[in-house]
Amino acid sequence: MATRRAHVRWEDNLREGQGEVDFGHGAFSAPYSFSSRFEDGDGTSPEELLSAAHASCFAMTLSRVLGDAGFEPAFFEVIARVTISPQDGRFRISRSHLTCEAGIPGINDELFAVHAEYAKSNCPVSKALTGTQITLESRLRV
């Protein structure tokens, strides 16, 4: 069983504070702040990191699902857009919208859409986001 680790250091209060997140044995390190999360400031945000996790998990799950069905994908391009919204005076992650373009020899649009929906519902990150609206647009690219 795999257990992954991320490290954060945060300094100061919410509005003026800043943090640094790192993970992947040094592969990724980035600053984050109130401005990078809720405005258009430099750095990353928890939602951006979650979108990366969701997009990559979905792509891997879809690759497995298609492989199990006898297809060999050439590529996937996946974008996840994670939305944080105010609710009852606080914030919550309310939505993750996946967009997937794929090159898969020998499959039609309808069958691809069925497999993509299955992967959306069954990737581990989607399951961890229970209670969050997850939507998907999928299309084949020739």
C-alpha cells in the first residue's frame, strides 16, 4: 500500500501570511498565499494541487479501463478545474470539472464516453471527492 507525503510551512496570519508546499522528494515546491488562493496572486493553491491530482488520477484510471476493454490509448490530455465557493460563511470545494481529449485507435465516440464516465466515477480521487460535483467533457481527437 502506498502512502504519500507532502510538507507545508505557513507563516503569519491568513491574509498577510504565506506558505511553501513541497512534495515528490523535491520534484515540486511552490509558494502559496491568500492571494494565490482567492485572488490572482503568484504561487499555487490547494485547489490547484487538487486539480493536478484529479486530472492525473482520472487519466491513469481511464488508461486502465480502456486497456481492460482491449483498447490501447495513444494519449490523453486532461484538464481539471477545481472550484472553491463560499457556503454558509465558509468555503468548500464545490466542483471539479474534467475535460479530456484522447487519441484511441479503434474506438467510437459513444464507447469512449461510456469508458470515460466510468473512469470519472471510479478513479480514487473522484471517490475521495464524494459530495463534490464532478463533471466531465470527453472527446476523441483524430
